[in-house]
Amino acid sequence: MMLRTIILLCTILICISSANAQQSDSIGDALLRLEKQYYVSHSAEEKVQLSLQKMDTYIQYHSEHDEQCLNECKRINPDYLHAEEKQRYLWNAAILYFLHNDFANSVDAIRAYQLMTKDTSSACQLLHILAVNSSPYDSLSEIDLSPELKELYNCLATEKINLAKQNTIYNWCSYIVPGSGIMLKGYITKGSTALLLNAGSGLLVYSLFKHALYFNSFGYALLTISKFYVGNNVYTRKLVPKKKYESQKIKLSICHAQLNEFLTQHPIDFR
């Protein structure tokens, strides 16, 4: 009985491995054939068509996370595409850029798609707000959203803006008075320790300088700045976001629950 089970498992593994190998060979052969055609082509329009076919091949075989898929996307000049091809390319490009964390180009692609198609579907708006919310360069003042999506965007955007703003305030407090930023966030013991270490070191530097021990004073000043002052600022930058995240965990869970619900109802798929 055990021998039969082992033989059955081995057979299943061989079949699975064979199927994966066949798929890998299929995509590899298709991409190699298209790349050879691209290499010998002297027409810009034909090169764009071949790159589009390669990009579609990656997507067809669920290899959109492959870096080469994004490279093919960047190769394509949409001005050489027909209207329907251009619409499909811009939509797929917006998703690809987003998956590869190139949010600024994702926003550019989805906006070009919306401008061309006037698409106001929930999936399109959802992709737009996700790209804009992740991009450090863009805002969402240019399009109208449904009340539900506007609420979701405000939730995500407020989270990002408040976190960045408050982090900056606490960091500046630590620059001016070492340890104060940590204390303002509720870490009284750690902040007081940092303040005492920096204050004590400052007094020691002053005392050495006052007694004409200039070399010792200068050396200990460098040690104080590099170890205590700079170390306190680095620690503040790490600790404040952690505290902020803990305080916003409930709000984050609500935002992400809304997002998951929208993605379930309006999935964002390649075309």
C-alpha cells in the first residue's frame, strides 16, 4: 500500500513539473520569436506592435510581475497604436506601473485613458485613487468621484497626510530639544533619558572648555553630537511612526476593509 502511494505521488509531481515546463517553454518560445522579429524590424510602428504583443504575452501567462514585462510596456509609444489598442494599452499600463510601484506613471496612464475613453466606471475610479494616493506628486482634484469612493480616498489620503505632517513636527522638536519629540509621543522615560544624556554631555563639554581643555572639549563635543544628539534624532524617526501606526490601527483596518470590499465588487483586471 505504501509503495502504491509513493508511486502515485511521484506520478503527480512529474505531471505537475511537466505542465509547468511546457508553460515555461511556451511563453519562452513566444517571447523569443517576437524579440527576433523586433530585432530585424526597421519600422517604428511594427516595433511598437511587437512590444505590445510581448507585453500581452506576459500578461496572458500571468507573468505581469516580471521586470521584463514592465520594460516592454515602457518600449511602447502609444501614438503608433490604433484607438482601441491605445485604450487597452493605457489601461494595462496603468495596472502594470502600479504593480511595479511606479505610481507617478500609473497616474499618468490612467488619466490618459480616462481622457480618451471618458470611462467613469467604479473600477477605473478605484485604480485612479489608489495610484494617486500612492504617488507623492499627484492629487485627485481633477475628477468627480462617487460618494463611496470619495470617502475611501479621503480615508486613505488623510492617513498619509497626517502621518507625514505629525512625524515632521516631532522630528523638529527633537532637533531643537533632544528627547522632546519622543516625550510628546508618550514615551516619557525614553525621552527623559535622551534629554538628560544630551544635557549632561553638553554641560561636560562646557566645563572642559571653561577649564581651557580645548582639545578634550572638542573631542567630547564630536562624540556627543555623533552618539547622543544624532542617535536621538534617528531613534525619534523610527519610534514616532510606530506610535502613530499603533494609534491609527483601528482607522487603518476600516479603510482597508472598505478597499477590499470595493475590490471584490469592482475588480481591476487586465484587458
